[in-house]
Amino acid sequence: MMCKVAIYMRVATADQFFDDHRIVVQRAAILDHLNHSGVADGYTVEEFRDIGFKGTDLNRPALRELLSRTQKGEFDILCVQSLSRLSRDSMIVEKLYQALLLPHGVRLLSAQERLDSKSPMWFDFLETHTRLIDECRNRARKGGLPDESSHVSAYLQRGQGYAGRRQVRVQQHSESEDVVI
């Protein structure tokens, strides 16, 4: 029996799509993972991709369609290049899995992290990752991150999540500064 696989890809800006070909890189990593992991003997793939949507925005057209069709039982596996393609927040990834994938028997795979939701390592990873994120946020609120000069620490202290390496404009109490993350 053929396994039905949905692959999901996302880039935050159109520039990443046109200039960097990151969708092509994501697709290649996903297909390589599927081919070498022995996940399924035979499978069909359907692609879903969102261009110009940040990982913190869950109101993405392709993601909504994918999750809707997953709930209708159209897919056996959802594979992503990295869990960050679903969301930058590991707790949201876990909630998506628990509420929308698990009840419908959909297996979640991540090529970069080499994670499989059928593996006990899945829950260990999410638990550890969530604990680390919570610890960083708690320390940031208290002003006690170990390296106060680091760009990530400065960004987290402003109460925002880590959004990847790029220059962002941060405004706080009518002051602004450029922070490279």
C-alpha cells in the first residue's frame, strides 16, 4: 500500500524564495530524508508551501489547507525540513501535533532534527527544547541571561522570541536600535 506523504515548506520572505532558493533546499532535504530513512517502502508526495510568512504566524494558507486535509485523513505522514518550518515555538509544534496530527494517525518527521513522532526521542526532544526555551525566557524576564552582550540575549530580554539570523528593527519605549540576530 502506498503511503501518502505531505511535505511542508516555508520561507519568511519572497527574497528567500527567489534569491536563495531555500524552498528547493528544503524540498531536497525532505526527499533525501524520506528516501534514506526507510520510512515507507513506497509513497506519493504532495507539496505545501508558504512564501512570505513568518514562523510565528499560524494563519498561513498552505498550512491551513494541509492541516484541514490531514484531519480528513488524506495523509499518513507530514515531513518538514525542520520543525521551525511549522513554527518557531516548540510548544506550538507540540500542540499542532497533539491536537491535529496524532488524533488522525499522522506521523510527523523532521529531516534536520532527524525526529520521528513515532519514536520515544520525539517527546524527549520536545520536552527538553521547551524547558530550555522557558528557562531562557524566565532568565530574560529577570535580566539574568548569562551573556548580556549577546544579540540573542538582547532580543530575548525584550520579550520576543528568536526569529533566526537577520537584522531586525527593535523598538522599545520610543527608542530603536538595530540588532543583528
